[in-house]
Amino acid sequence: MAIITISRGSYTKGKETAEKLAQKLGYTCIGRDMLIEASKHFNIPEIKLIRALYDAPSILDRFTYGKERYIAFIRRELLEWAQKDNLVYHGLAGHFFLKEIPHVLKVRINADIEERVKEEMKREKISAEKARQILLKDDYERRKWAIHLYGIDTADPSLYDLVLCIDRLGVDDAVDIIANAVSRPCFTTTKEAQQKIDDAVVAARIESMLIKDFPKVKCGIIDGVAHVTVFEDLAKKDRIERQIREHLKSVDDIKGIEIHIDPIIY
């Protein structure tokens, strides 16, 4: 039992690999569907959320604290899926959202640019030159989006446990390699690892509950106690604490709440 994230570019057969891998392992496979679920919380029509994923952060920037809200809700959605275990997620920045979870196998799938050009030509019925321009622009926008939102370059191989190139390797070869890697003991869901993800889910839910009023909120769970940190004016300390406790009074999965206010320096 484990969790696998697959980062991929367009036309790298990453989606096909993820689906075949999930079928082989008997795991759940998710990608865009998770974004649709998140869009219900984010209150942005699905098409805008999907576009924000591929057209860089400009759409999110039109909303008040759009970046912070997007991260909070997408992280919550993915963590809730991951909590069920036995998951393959293919999409941008899955390794970022699950970085504190120890039993996640992080995979990057690349493909030769010439093969990608052929796929784009076939699908869109365009010239090789036009196809290459589209692919290079898409790669650039994806990297720009990830750097803006998370401060990571998705092309950096050090972010992954396994980097595969779908060139001489076929999809079935990639599936076998990933399945063999995830069978290693370090990716097994232990009791301690499950507790980490359970705590992360509770923390993510709390952040998503508070994000509208406190866009810079951070939460961590330690021994069942929610440690909530917000960046606010210390002069408003009492009101802020009352507001947070009122928001969280319906959360049953915590033993208590510790509120920390980091003062804003003007």
C-alpha cells in the first residue's frame, strides 16, 4: 500500500502510464477530476481553474489572495484522496502537496521532444514547426506556474525519486519499473506514516476554513493539538483568537487549539 505521484509534461504518455499503473496495482487513479472537486470549494468555474493550471498564474491573480486559496483547497483535496491510500496521482506538483508524507513515491516522466512533436502534429493536424512552438510554450508556462505558486521547478530531477524517459522505454516498461520501485519497504504505509497523513488532512481542512479571513494561515497538528499561526496585527490579538476558535469549534478531530500570531512588520 502506497501513494505515487507522477509529474509529466504534455504528450509524454504520463496519463496513460498512470492509468495502467493504477490498474496493475489495483490503486485509484486521479488527475483532472480532483481539480473539478476543488473548483466547487474555490468558487471559480471549472474552465477557469483548468486554464489557471496551464496558462500560468494570471487568472488566480485576479482574485483576492487567489494563490493562497488555490493552494489551500487543492492541497486539501489531494490529501483527502491520499488519506484513503493506494493512490496514483498524475498532475502538476503532486509531490509538493504531499511533501511531508514519507511513503510517497515521486516520479517524473519525460519524453523525447521529437516524439512529442509527432503526437501534437497528429492530434492537431499542424506542421512540425507549429507543434514545436506549442509544446515549448506549454513547457514554459507549466514551469512558470509551478515556480510562481510553489517556488519549485518541475523539471528539477532532484525533486523526484525516479525519473523515466518514455523513449526507448515503453509505457508497459515504465509501469513495471514504477510498480517494482513502489514495492520497496520505504514506500509501505506504516502506522506512523498513516498518522502523518491523517494529521496533514486535519491541518489542511483547518487552513481551508480560515483562509478567507487569514490568507497567510498555517496549521500543524502535534499530538492531536492544532497549532494555528496567522500573520496579523498584535493589537487585534483577542479578536483574532475569538474568531479562530469560533471557526474551529465544529472540528472534532483535535484535542485543543494553540494560536500563534506573528506580528506584521510595517
